[in-house]
Amino acid sequence: MDGDTPAGGHWNHGHADREPPPEGAHTLGAPKPYRPREDDIDAEVRADLDRWEHEDGIRFAGRDGPRLFPATRREALAALRRFTEHRLAGFGPHEDAMLAADPVMSHSLLCSSLNLGPLDPLEVVTAAEDA
């Protein structure tokens, strides 16, 4: 802040984040996002869910597959590092663009870690500023 006004004179630079994807692109070509490695706990949970579905007739929405998001602080920190070191630079210009073949594009995929608590918003902001 510069007194009561934002540093640089603007509250929002959203207009700079509205570039369309490159002409004819199917993906942005961003480095792959962090993906957690599944372990025995994941296998146990998946087995329980499958059993409940087959034996108890429970129906789940969505499609089962490998986890896409961190479940522990250690995984969340690894995801944050991956984003700030490899993906952050490409995020801004195309943050509002969409490509059917590239659903993640350059996004951080850190929302679940922020919403569920493994990451604190301030540490994410600090990591982005330090990148």
C-alpha cells in the first residue's frame, strides 16, 4: 500500500490475466502438476469403498482413480514446491482460459490443501512471493 492506495495504483490486474490460449493449442504445455504417490492406506480405502459398493449396494458419484490432491502436510508442501518452482510463471496470463484437453493448465491445485488445513494461506502467498 501507498497510504490509502494500492502500490502501483491498481487494486486488480485481472485484465492482464485474460489472454486466450495460443492459437490451435490443445494444451498450454505446462509442466505436470504434483500428484501424490498412493500407499497402503489408499489401497485400504479403495478396497473398503469397492466392498461397500458391491456388498452393500452403495452408489458413489464420480470415477475412481489415483488421488489427484494431497492428503497430508508433507504432500501439500511438495505440491506447493512443484507449483512455485515449475508452474507459477505460466499461470497468470492464461488463468481464465480453458482447454478441453488441458483441464489443469497452469493452476496450482492447492485449494483442497488450503481448505482442509495442510497449508496456511500465508505460507502459500510467501512461497509465491519468494518464487
